[in-house]
Amino acid sequence: MISFLSRLLLLGCLGSALPLSATGSAERPALVHDVRDYGARGDGTTLDSAAINRAIEAAAAAGGGSVVVPAGRYRCGTVTLRSHVTLRLEAGAVLIGSTELSDYPEAAPPTPTDTIEFRRLLPVYPTRFEYGRHSLIQAIGLENVAIEGRGVIDGSGDHPNFSKAELIRRGLTRQEAHSRRPYGLSFIQCRNVRVSGISFRNLAFWAQDYLDCEDVLVDGITVDSPALDRNNDGIDIDGSRRVRVVNSSFNTGDDAICLKASYRDCEDIVISNNVISSLVNGIKMGTASNGGFKNIALSNIVMRKVGAAGIALQIVDGGHMDGIAVNNIVMYEAGAAFFIRLGDRGRAWMRPEHHAVGSLKNVLINNVVAQIYTPWDGRPLGSSISGLPGHPVEDVTLSNIRIVSLREQPRDQTLGLGEAAIPENLHDYPEYSMFGSLPAYGLYARHVRGLTLNTVSTDFRTVDHRSSLFCDQVEDLRIAGWQARTLPDSDPVIRLRDVRGADLIGLSAGVGTPGLLRLDGATSDVVLQGCDLSRAKEPLIFGPGVAPAVVRR
């Protein structure tokens, strides 16, 4: 007879050998399928996608499991995932994208027979679905699906077959040449998705796209795909919910992290603990915004060498942005720190109708250090917040911000920009450079209601004669503790034009400051609190038609 103590020891041994479910009951270990057992060669020459797909189908037929890709070079066309299956690329495993377009068949839309019954895409899919029809790895209408490991996904993107110019030469339309190239990963209407540890390199198009997905975790990945002419976004999150992108590194030829809302809202998103380099934007929301962006948090991000804006928040196709929090960002050599734009391009993405102007509001940006460099064409640009006449950006707060311009430009290039007309460009594609040279090297704000600027410091390393801050047609403005470097012949540190209601708190002028504050146009109801104007040559400058009575102290 086995003693009570012996039974306890035996149960302990069994318990350590069997995995436990969430309820504590023992479960059968997940089945493991080695792709070599299904005919994969991994020699870099044989097309192995059919063998890998057979392994995935076998795992799905068994109720789920892991499909293992051992070390080797596996040339592949489209690999199709299945629910409850994990594709694991072991260290030394490389999935190499086939260079034949015919190896990437067009993805079919979800059907009522799929495992998960999601809300169907609008009837315009896929006829109006411009991108994502072709991919190296695809998942449509799945649940509990993962890609993990220390392996590599190489898209062979530098092959001539993936060149837009070459495809157009062969007879494809510009749109076909753009969309025919394959993504690295494409997840459409999937739930409970995990992508971890994988490295992406040399993609032919976007590295990965998550369209209308739920509960997505992207953790510890590396994207190295810096070719400018291949639209090499690092990750696109389109109309998805509850997504986390964490602990990852991006080096891309297009936007590193891009959120879209082609037909429905993108919401409840966390992007944190990432390192970013990009030839275009670091993190961008838009341009596709028939839907909107809600409840999104960005934090603890380092950006190095970002060609456009570090943070770009854009609504131009009729959607609504509401509830964006940005915290703890460091940028080195970015084209601009921020670009916030409410526009009226009105493009219909997966919706056939033109949308009215949307809205952009409730944005908090805190704790940012940004060093700005000269763009390729040498124009004096900068950060901007811009709405439209009658459609202001609303309730934006910038706190604890330091922006230093590293621009090297001719001494006279920034002279007189305070009087230059800045175009509205109501319907243009949104980009931080869309307005041309700006009248402020720190921040230019136009058509904004409810703008708060707390403890913002601006500086430059060479020569800049522009104002540090220029607010035009802004309502309910609050500035506290603004600091700026100026030159003896510079424009005033802060310039307000057609501003209604401004509280300026704790401003002080350095020795030799030519002018601290200039008021122009229909500016009214300006209150100065605790400001030291004694060291400025002209503390307050009143433009034509502006009476000193608009200022209260």
C-alpha cells in the first residue's frame, strides 16, 4: 500500500510533468509539426510554401498545435495560417519571399463558413480594398493564432519584380503596381493574435498589417526594411481594437508605426517601449480616416533619424480622433517633433461616399525631447497644429517639451517669414511639410480651440530669425513658462494673430530680446500674469489696428 506521503510525492511529480489549464486541470500537450516532415527542404531554392501549408493544415485538423520551422532557408509564396495554430520560426530559420508574383494569390474575403463569425467587411471588399490582397503570410477570420521565434521573414523586396517602375513598364497600371506587391504579414478580421520575437527584413511592401482585428500583441519584433521606394511601413493597424505594440525596433523606408481607420474605428491601442528610425514618419495616425482613432496611448519611445514628423496625428477623410496620450518620447534628428492636422481631403477608402470634415480633439503630449534637423530641401519648417476655417482642432495640451533645431541654412533664409502667407491646402495629402516654410521654428498653430502650452523650451544651434511660437486664429490659448532663444534681429518670441482669449503666465525675456510678444489682427482679451518684460527692447508690439487695451495685467 502506498503511503499518504508517497501519494503526495507522486502527484507532485505528475503535476510538474503536465501543463495546467487556467482552472488547474491537466491538459494534453500541444502537438508539434515539423515542416520537414511535410516535405519542406529549407535549401533556399525549393518552393517550400506548399509543405509549410500542409503542416499548418495538419495542426489545424488535430485541433491546434505548433508548426516548427527549423534552421534553414525556406523560399515561400503565400503561407496561410489557421486558427489555434502557432507558427514557430526557430533561430536560423529564414522564410524568403518568392520573387514570382504568381506565388502570391489574391486573398479571398472571409465567408460565413469561417471559424469566427465577425462583423463582415462592407460589401465594397475586396473590389475597393486597395492593399493587402497579397502577402507572404496571411490569416483571415481566425482566432488564437501566433507567429513566434527567433527566425527571420525576408521579403526579397529588392528584386526587380517588386519594383513599381518595373511593373508599370510591364503594363500594370500605377495602382496595380502599387498593390500587387506582397506584404510580409496580413491579418484580416482575426482575434487573439500574437507575433513575438520575429525579425522582418527587406520587405516588398508593408511588413505587417492588422485589419479589423481584436486583441493583438506584437512583442519584441525587429523590422529592418529601409528602402524608400517600396512603401515599407513597419506595421499598420487598421480599424483594430485592443492592440499592443511593445518592446520592438523599427528601421523603415516609410512610416514606422502607422494607424489607419479605412472604414471603422481604431481604438484601445498601446504603443510602448520601442526604438524607431524611419525615412518618413515615426508614428502616424491617418491618412486613411473614414473611421476614427480613440483611446490611444504612446509612451517610452526613442526615435533616431526620422525623416518627417516624429508624431503625426491626422484626420483628413472625415473620421474623428478623440483621446490620444503621448508621454516620454525622445527624438534625435527628426524633421519635426509634431504634426497635428485636421483636413478635408475627403477620400473614400473602403466606403464609397465622401465624408464631411471630421474632428480632432483631446490630445495630451507630455515629456518630449526633440532635436530637429534640416529636411532634404533645406526649407525652414517646424512643428504645427492646424485645423480648417470653421473646423478647429480642439483641446490640445503640450507639457514639458524641449525642441532644439539643428538646422544649417543660409542666414537670410528665415528673414521675413513672419509676414509670409501660409496656404490652407484644405484638400491636400497631409504631411508635415505641406505648408512650406513656417513663420515659427518651435510651433505654428492655426485654427485651434483650447490650446495649452506648459513649460515648453525652444532653441536652435545655428541661425533662425523666426518667432519661436506663432498662433493664428486660435481661441482659448494658455501659455505658461514658455522659453525661447532669440537673436538680436529676430521676430518677436511669441506672435499672436487673430487670437481670442489668451492667458500668458510666467513669461520672461532674455537680455537683448528684441520683442517678447506681438499682437496682430483681431486679437483680443490677452491676460499677462507674472511676466517679466523688463529685459526686452520692445516687450509688447501692437500691430496695425490693435489697441493696447486688449492686454490686461
